Amino acid sequence: MNFFRGVMGGQPAGPQPSGAETIQKLCDRVASSTLLEDRRDAVRALKSLSKKYRLEVGTQAMNHLLQILQTDRSDSEIIGYALDTLFNIICNDEEEEQDESEDAASMGKQKAVAVPDENPQKQVDDLGVQFTDKLIQEPENVTLLLTMLEEFDFHVRWPGVKLLTILLKNQCVQLQAIILVSPMGVSRLMDLLADSREVIRNDGLLLLQQLTKNNAAIQKIVAFENAFERLLDIITEEGSSDGGIVVEDCLILLLNLLRNNSSNQNFFKEGSYIQRMKPWFEVGDDNSGWSAQKVTNLHLMLQLVRVMVSPTNSPGATASCQKSMFQCGLLQQLCTILMATGVPADILTETINTVSEVIRGSQVNQDFFASVNAPSNPPRPAIVVLLMSMVNERQPFVLRCAVLYCFQCFLYRNQKGQGEIVATLLPSTIDANSISAGQLLCGGLFSADSLSNWCAAVALAHALQDNLTQKEQLLRVQLATSLGKPPVSLLQQCTNILSQGDKVNRRGSKVQTRVGLLMLLCTWISNCPIAVTHFLHNQENVPFLTGQISENLGEDERLVQGLCALLLGICIYHNDNSLENYTKEKLKQLIEKRIGKENFVEKLSFITKHELYSRAAQKPQPVFPSPEQMLFDHEFTKLVKDLEGVITKAVHKSSEEEKKEEETKKTIEQHDSIVTQYKELIREQDSQLQELREQVSSMSSQKELMQSSLAQQLSQIQQHKDQYNLLKLKLGKDSQSQAGSQAGSQADGAQVNGLQTEELSQLREEVEELRRQQATLHSQLGEKDTLITTLRSGSSQEAGDATGGPDNTDMTQELEARRSQIQSQQAEISQLQTERTELLRRAEAKSSEAGVAGGSSEDSALLADLEGRLATQTSETDRLKAEVKGLTEGQAGMEQQLASATSTVAILQAEKAKLQGELQESKKEQDDLLMLLADQDQKIHSLKQKLKDLGEAVDDDDDLREQTDDDYDEEEDDEEKDD
């Protein structure tokens, strides 16, 4: 115990041992002690010495400590001490290293590995790497450390996490390979994120950060262990962008999982995790007082968005993520930050870069961005506000680069946006009361700031990229240079600035301005013969270019010479020979005389050999360490790559070769037209062939259906045949065999035909039942026939009575007589009325002649007689009319009874036809049965003959069968008689 007192700080009993001796004794105690308490005290002492004597503890105690981890796993305290000791000897903490260097100076000779000439920091780093290599030489040691993480005890799990983290920092690749092949290795590490103790969870984040660096396989495993869900939940719990360092660690881990990993990016998008990013960017109206941690968190969040829509990703994946970001409102939220006030400059710059990549190449997102307005009075488009920052030399350089990148992304594959930008420069659309994008670009193009010149030239070049229409439209732009002078075109003004060297020299960095203008001109006239013609129409342009190329200028001017050579080469390659003085052949002759073809090609190659050219060709975003190095644009490097080879060939070609080439082109065009015709013919034949194939397919399907139907019908026919044969067999047996021998022979015959005696008797009963049913049907049919006959006779009689019977005839004759009588009486009445009128007229005449008041008595008597006769005839007429009406009603009733009888006859006839059909069906069935019985008799006869031939005694039952046939014949005769 005195030894431990000396180690732990007590008074020494004798001479104090050295550090190496003490550590050696402790290691011996760890290896040899049988009591767990002694080993625990020894390991605790090693832990206390591990920082001061890191080298000695690492070289002497590492193996013993690893052995403790294997043998004493049940004691969490000693395991915690061992893990802490291993962490201390492997960790390269700067403060600990300084302490160690001071201790090393005091120990002097005891440190055999001390090299005074080397940097102490490098020695310490090498020491940690050496101990790490020693530990991971045996993969079982790493597996053992992973199993320690399964312990829930804080004093075991936390040191284990820290130890694995420092091992990954020192030897990341080797340890990743071991963990990758370890069973459940990554899953054990992922369980750390679910630990309720924040210290372990937070250190687990740091461990996973180191584990997922540059290892796609581990990144995929971690992602599919539900890492996205857990990390996003932690970010939300910690307060999103307002959270602390834990949010930063989660975001760094997410970036490790998603950067350059298309599988994880697709998994992140398909899991609808993009939608969960939108609340991160919700900022209030008061944006003052942003903490440094919030700025860091939001910067990482913006980087996470950019990772999902990076131009280096596959186009399909990028477009899908862009669509999701627009649909969930993330793009709208980013634009809100873009136009907000009080946002820190670095966050604003990164937001502009993020919006740029979200809208790049997406027409829907580009249209939305074009509709965004800044909250100003009056409102201005966001594009105009951003361009104002780009051409303002007071703005930070990184912000101006970000705005330029945003403008480039807005116009990338956006012909609609290109047209809108160029339209703001045309005379018909210029609004003097507002500032447009075109005015800002022209102002930046001709300002005194060379960086503004370059940015405006590149931005305008992107408005013309791969858009022949806008290149021709831009030729219409006219600029007012000064009062009293006519306006000049934009193309002419650009060439004037290039050619006027004294004005250019007054600008700060003339190379940057000239490079920007030359890139604009090359993009403008490329693949546009009309623009080439306009450029060559100025007599000063070609001499200026040839003079620039032929001069021997300094290193800084070589790039300008190369761009001038490129511009002149484009004038040759895209020349339509419309200007007589500047045809292709004359320009090549001019180059050969004044410059030399080899010199021209050499100057042209200066562009691609430039260091900044290679840097700009790597990615679309303009990233430059300083404004002076901002010379090349990414899209322009593509143009140079496409044109350098063809221009070189065009310059070296002779006139004869060009003629041959033109002839070849014509031949190729003819061949192409022929090929096109054949292609159209082949397409037509393909369509016809496709139609025929569809018809064949349809007919094949119909054939299959018919074959299946035929097979079904054949199976049904076979089934009916089987039933028919079975019925024939059932009906072919004689049920009246009684003798034993006969029964035996009949049983044998039944066995031969596959039937039993009981089945035969059952079939006979069924036949008898059918016969009884047939007899019943015959009787019913006879009754129906009798009824029909009776009804027919009754209906005929009724019809006769109604139409031609004697009673009806007498009634009709009487009716006619009454009618004639009435007519004669009506005539008589009319005659009497006429006589009465005549007598009255005469009486009036006589009375007027005689002058007397009264009439003759004779006339009065005659008049009274006539009136009596008239009244009698009138009453008689009324009586006859009543009789006629009664007879008419009787005749209508008789007609109704006749119609009812006729319908009854029709119904009975239909029922008779139905019964006759049933009778015919019964006769057909009976005939079939008779045929079956005949066939069966034949078979039975043949079987009996065979039995006789075999020597068996067989009784003939022909008499019985003849009797049966006679019965059938009698029944048939009766049925025929009934019919």
C-alpha cells in the first residue's frame, strides 16, 4: 500500500521511483493481480499517469488494458478506467501536448524517442497515429470496442464513444474498413443517437461525422438506419436555426451523408424530408441581432439545400428536387430571405447562391423567380435589385459574384427569360420612368469599374447563349453616345471600346475589361452569320484584330491576343461570304500574310493553356479568390472547347479543300435527304408492320379463344358421349333374370359392362317412370285437343250467330224496316207541314179579301185534323228512334263477345302448339330410348353368344323382349291415332 500512497500523492517512504519504473510496476500489477480490486486500483493509477507519461503508458500498458477489456467486462468501473486511459494516450489534444512537452523537458533523458530538432506538435501527432496503428492492427480490438457501446453504463459508453472518435480522426480509412465488415458495427453506432443522455448523443454525432467521411458504403448504411428521421427530429427539438452546437453537428452529419451520394439524395427526396426543411428558413420581420451560432446553422442549412440541387448531380435527380422545393414552398421561403432586411451579408450571399441552383434549368422555378418583387416603393423585380448590387462597386466581391451566378442560372436554358432581358434593351420597350435590367447591364458594361464591365459583359453573353433569335434582336439596340452625335449600335460601341486603346488604358484593369468584351463578342457572333456580317461591316474591326494578334506583347496581353484570334476565327468559320471584301478566302489570306497560320494557331491556344481557364471550366459557379483573377466564364470555356478545333481546321484549309468540302456537304445533304426519305418510308412501313402485328396479335387471341371454346365444346361432347354410353349400358340389362346361373351370368355380364344388378334395376325403374310420365302427357294432350275442338266449334257457332245467324238477320231486317218506316213517316210529316202552311196562307188571304175577322169553320176543322195527325206521327217517330237505339246497343254487345271469343281461341291455339312441341320432344326422347334399348339388346345378345361359346348355360329371354317391343309398338300406334 506504501507503493500506491507514493503514486497517489502520499509521502514517499524512500527514494522516489522514476515514471517509467512506476508504470512498469503498475503494468505488472495489472497482469498478475488475482483480485479485481487490485487490478482496478492499478488501472486507475495508469489513468492518472497517462497524460503526463503518455509514451510510457502507451508502449507498456496498451496490451494489458486491452486484456482488461476482454476479461473484466462485468466490472464497469475498471472498464471505464481502461477506456479513459486508452483515450488519453491516443488523443492529440493541444493543451495536453503542451503539458506533455513541459514534462518531457523535466524528464530529459527518460524519453528515448525525443527528437529536439522536430516540431513538438508533429511529434505528438505522430505519436497518436502510432498508438492508433498499434491498436487497430488486430481488428478484434475494434470489434471489442464496438461491443463496449452496448453497455448502458455511462462510465463505459461515454469513454468508448470518445475513444472510437479519436481513432477515426487518426486513421479514418483503416477504421472505416474494419467497422464496415464488423457485424452490426454501424447499427451499434447508430443506437447512440437514441440515447437519452445528451452527452453521449452529442458525442455520438461527432463519432458519426468522422465515420461517414468519404465512404459511400457506410453513408448508405447509416442513411438506411433511419438517420435522416433521427437527425431532423434532433434539429427540431434543439430549435432549428436558433439551436446550438448540436444543430450544427447534425447538419454536418447530414452533409456528409448527402454530398456526392446519389442514392442517399434520392432516399432523402423520396422520404419527403425536403418538405421538413422549409421551417428552417422562416425568419421574422425583426432580423437584428443574429448570433454567430445562428449564422453558422443557417449557412449549413443552405449548403444542405444546395447539395440536393447541385449542378454536379444527375439532371433527372436535380430536376426532381427542384420540383419538390417549389411545390413545398421552400423556394418561396428562400426568396423571402433574399428580399428581407437585416440579413447578414454572408447569409445573404449564400442564399443567393442557393436560389441560383434551385432555379437553374427549371422553367417553372425560373418563371416564379422572375415574378418575385422586392418590398420597395414602387416595387421592383428581384432581378433588377440584384443587378443593381452586381454593378455597384461598393458591394462586397463575393456578393457580386453570387448575383452574377444567380443571373446566369436564371437564364440557363431559359429562352423566355433571355427574350425578356434583351427586350428591355430594344427601343420599343424602353421605359424612361423605370430602371430595367438592360439599362443596368449597359451601364455596367461601359462604367469605369473593370469588374462591373466584366460582370455585365458575361451576364449579357448569357442572355444570348444558344439563342439565335436574341443575337439578331440585340443588333437592333442603339446607344446614344453624346449630344449632337447619331446613335451607334451596341455591337459598334463594344468594338469601339476595344479599338480605342487610350480610353481603355484609363480604366483600372484594362485586361479584365477587354477580356469581358471579347467574350461577349465571341458569344454574340458565334453561330450567327448576320452578326458576323455586321461585325465585318465596320472597316476598322479586322485591322484591329490582326494588329492585336501580330504584336509581341507581354504575358498579361497574351490572353487578349488569344481571344482576338478566336474572334477572328469565328468570323471565318461562320462567314456566309455576303461581304465581298471579307469572304472566308480573303480573311485566310490576310491571316497568312500578316500573322501566319502557325502563329495564329499558337496565339489561339493561349486561351486553353491559361491557368484560370482550367479553374473556370470545373464548375458553373464563379468562385475567385480576388477580383483580378476573374477572367473566364464557365459557359465560355465550353464555347472555346467547341470552336478551337474547327477554327484551326478552317484556317489551314485551302480554297480547293473548301470547295471539296462544300461539294461533300452538298453530297452529304443529298444523301441526308435520301436517308430522310428512306427513314420516312421505314417509319411508314414500321407503322404498317405494327398495325399488322396488332392484327396478328388480335387474330391470335381470337384463335386462342376459339380453340379454348372448341376444346370446351369437345369436352362437353365427350361428356355427353360418356353419359350416352353410360345410359346405353344402364338400359341394356335385363331385370327379370331370376335363376342362379342366369343371375351369375348376368352378374358377369354386368361386371363386363361395368354395372351392378342394383344399378340396372334402378335404371329400369327410371324407364318405367318415364313411360308413365309419357302416358300422362298423352292423356293431358288428348284432353287439351278435346277442349280445343270444343272451343273451336263454340267459337265458330258464336261467330256465325254474331255475323250470319237467323236471329241476327231478322233483327237487322226489322231494323231496316223501322228505318224505312221512319223515313216514310218523316216524309209524310213534311208533306202535312207543307199543306198546313199552304192552308194557313190561304186562310189569311181569304180573310183579308172578305174583310172579316174570323176564319171559315171548314178550314179550322181541317187544320185541327192535320195537327192531330202530325202529333201522332211525331210520337211514333220517337218510339221508332228508341227501338233503333236499343238494337244498335245490342249489336255492339254481340261484337264485343265475338272479339273475346276470338282472343280465347288464339290463346288455346298457342297452348295447343306448346303441348304439341312437348309431345314431339317426348317422342324424340322415346325414340332415343328405343335406339338405346336396341343397341343394348344387340350388345346383350353378343355377350350371351360369347357366354355360349365359352360353354356357359344362358336362358333366352327373347320372348320377353318381343313382348316388350310389342308393348312399345302398341303405345306408338296409340300416339299416332291421337295425333
